[in-house]
Amino acid sequence: MHARDLAEPYLFVTSDDDDAANAVRALAEQSPSALLVVDHDGQPHATVTAARLKQHFVQVAA
């Protein structure tokens, strides 16, 4: 078995166009463990874990 056999399409948001609310919505709808943040060229920029987004919104809401 190879890593590619285990791979699934990765949920992503575009760094300049999507805001945190869109990222949370995507997490709620699809339940991934993380989101890939890509630039306008589709190149990976960063990853944001679901736990990190939840932590951020808890801090903002407090």
C-alpha cells in the first residue's frame, strides 16, 4: 500500500477570499481535521486545524 492509496481530496480555502467564518462553515459541513489554505494560484500557503479554529472562536466570543 502507498500513501496515495490513503489520500482523499483535501478541503481548502483561498487565503485572500475566504474569511474565518467560511472556514468554520466548511469545517462544520464536512468535518475535516484541518483546512488547507491556498493562494490565488492554488499553491499551499498554510494549514489550519479544526482545533485551532475552534480555539480562536472561543477566545473571540469570550
